[in-house]
Amino acid sequence: MSKWILYTDGAAAGVCGGWGFDATCGSESHRKFGPLEDATCNIAEYEGLKRGLEFCSLKTDKVQVYVDSRLIQLQTLGVWKTRKAHLIPYRDECRKLLKKFSWARIDWVPSAENVADEASKLGLKDALDRAAKEGRFVWTEKRLEREVTKVLGIYAKPSQIRAFLRSLSI
């Protein structure tokens, strides 16, 4: 079996998040993403890793994984302790999935090089759309500006953020 290359990522803002992964082997490529309710950044990162490992376990027994979170990488590998109790089930599930492979490696990459970044943000956008439609959160304009700027990774003028938020139907 050929080795698959898997990039995973997660994103969160306020009360929701998104996961994503990008898996490739030769000319075959798959990008998946999804929304998460009530997720922290670390939960979203773990969810992206879990979903990516599940997908790759159906395709191969060898996987090279790239993540942009040292915490996720080192907790999953057992180098760091998992101090937050709510992350232990996610870590344990990822460890269990890794055992399905005859060869697996998890390496860190800078966020700018993580090709799954866009996928996780699409998942986050879906989650924000759902939360807004269900009326699950109310934010002040200042907090929205801060969160949107954080998620996009760039500074945006308030007028640009308002236009972006209108496109989400918030």
C-alpha cells in the first residue's frame, strides 16, 4: 500500500468551530471539512486529526500526518501530558486510530504551510452560519471584529468585517 500524506487542522471562534483535512496519495486527493458546536481550538484540531486518520485508515496502512498544533502533535504522541480532562477522549481516540497503521508519523508544520487551514475555516463558516440561524449566540460588534480578525489571520477594517458578517447572514 502507498503512503498517504495527511494535513489536518481545526478552527474555533466563540461558541463553535470547524475541522478539516487534506489527504493525498499520488494523483488522488481528498479534502473534507465539517462544523462543530461548542468547540475550543484544541477540540477542533483533534477532530480534524481524528477525521483525517479515520479516512486514511480506509485507504492505507501508512500515513504521514502534518499538524500546525504542537500541543496536538505532542499529546497524541505521548511526549506531553494531557492536563485538560475534556481533551483526553479526543487524544485517546487519535492514539487508537494511529494503531491501525503499520507506519505513521505526525510532524508539525507552521500554520502558513498547513494546506488543511482553508478546509477547517470552511467548517467554521458552516458552524457560524448554523449558530446564527439558530440564534445560539449574541456578540458585541467589538468581539465579532476581534474573533473574525483572529480567524482570518489578518487585520480587517470594521467595515470589511461587517460586510463579511452580512455575507454569513448574521
